Amino acid sequence: MSEQSLLSIVPPTRVEALCGEETHHLQWEAGELTLLDHDDAEGERTLAALGGMKNGCVEVLDAWTRRRHELRALVLTSRGPADAVTWTQPAYGGVSILTAPAQPGLAPPAGRTRIRLGSSMRRGWSAFGATAVVRGRGSFIGAPPEVEPDDDYPLLFGLGSGLGDRLAATVAAHWAERIERGDVTRGDQPALHAALTGRVWVAARAWLGDAGADVDVRMIEPSEPPSVSRDGDRWTLALPFRWLSRVWALSLAMTAGRLVIDAERQGDVLTLTTLQPGSERPTKLTLEI
């Protein structure tokens, strides 16, 4: 099963871009962003380079092309429904990054937030310290993610319509396939660990219904089966990176009150490996798509 093929399950979205004095549209579908109101993007790039009017649609498309495989996109985007991120003007390189209130019952009480960081997670947070953010009472504790004044993320995320989440899904699918091929370096590992562990932790917190739950997340090799174990109040979730492309990117982390730890697609059927609330025993759940 191709990780890229799963992107076709993610609903398409259209975004608006100011193009000269007109408002034009671009569409994301199955991992690709396309122009809807232009036939010759390359020709318009040439005109802009020769001193003509800049084409807003082509600028968005070029920004997407530069970032569609960049791991940093997974650092800057939301980790799940209880970790909503909005982008507004004007701070941190033209945008400010704000969290929305957590889901009812999941906001950690002041002074009680506990996250167990496994060794892999510590490496991930250490290398991407800006993502080591625990949200208490709807605000960041620690530094917000860095956004350079001249980078593409304020432009892409500012378009709304869920484009930021779809960029994250596209990046996750790309890197899941690279991991399967063994095409990663030691330098990639911290960002890969951080991207996975942060999102699994948010999902596990929602599944357990306890913001103070003691959860350890480990990233395992693609050949290893996902597993969940419990030792007293401590939960350990061992999942491969592809959990992001197969589960999280499809908004399936919590399905029918269950925690989903893996998914397989055969034609129009998704078979989910799930856990009932508080249970370590996997059960299967099938969905027609």
C-alpha cells in the first residue's frame, strides 16, 4: 500500500489567492496543489521575472513546491483537534501562532501537566525546541515555533481552508515512504521523532481523557508491529512513523471512541487496528471509503 495513495482519502480543498486585482483559486487534492485560473504557470513566471506584475497564484504554487516535502511543516502545524493553531498578523515573522482552547476536560490544570518523554522524544524536542510546547489554559508555555520573516509558511497557512493540515499530510506521506526505503539520515531523526511523538501524545491524551496521563511514545521501525502496553498508570505506545500518514493525516486517530494505532487499505475498505478506552488489546474496525 502506497502512503501517497492514502492522500486521495483526504477531502480536497480550495483556497483563494489575490492575483493582481482579482481573486483566484487553487485546489489541493491527493497531495497536489494546482492552479484553477491559469493555464501557463511557467509563462507567467517568465513575465514576472522580466518585470511584469507578480502572479499571486504562482507565488503560492511555488511556495507549496518548496515546502511540500519539508519536515519543518510538521513542526509548525497542529498536532490534533485539541491542539488547534491559528495564524494571525503581525508577529514572529509576520504571523503570530496561537493555540485554541483544548477540548472540554482535556486542558491540564495549572501546575499538574506531566508528559513522560522517552529518549527518542527527548531528542526530538531537544533538536526542535520550539515545538516543545505544553499548552496550559489555552496559551503557549515556552517559545512559540519560529517562523522566518521571508519563509513561505505565513503565506501558505494564511490561506486557510485547511491547507496547513494538508501540507502536513503531504509531508508525512512523503517521509513515511522515505523511511520505508531507508532513505533517511541521522540528521532527519529528531524532526521525525518530534513529528510523531507530539501527535501520538495528543491522541493518547484524548483517548485516556486525562491531561496528566503518563504516556511514553516510541518510534519503531517500519517492520515492527505497533504495540501498546501498560505498567500501572504508565502507558507506552510504540508506533512507526507511518502512523502519521495512515492514521493522523486521515483524521482517524480517535475513531468511534477508540485509539487507532494502524490502518490498512484494500480497495475501498480501510481496516483499522484500534484500542477500546483504557484497553491494551487491539481490535479491528473496518470502514468503507
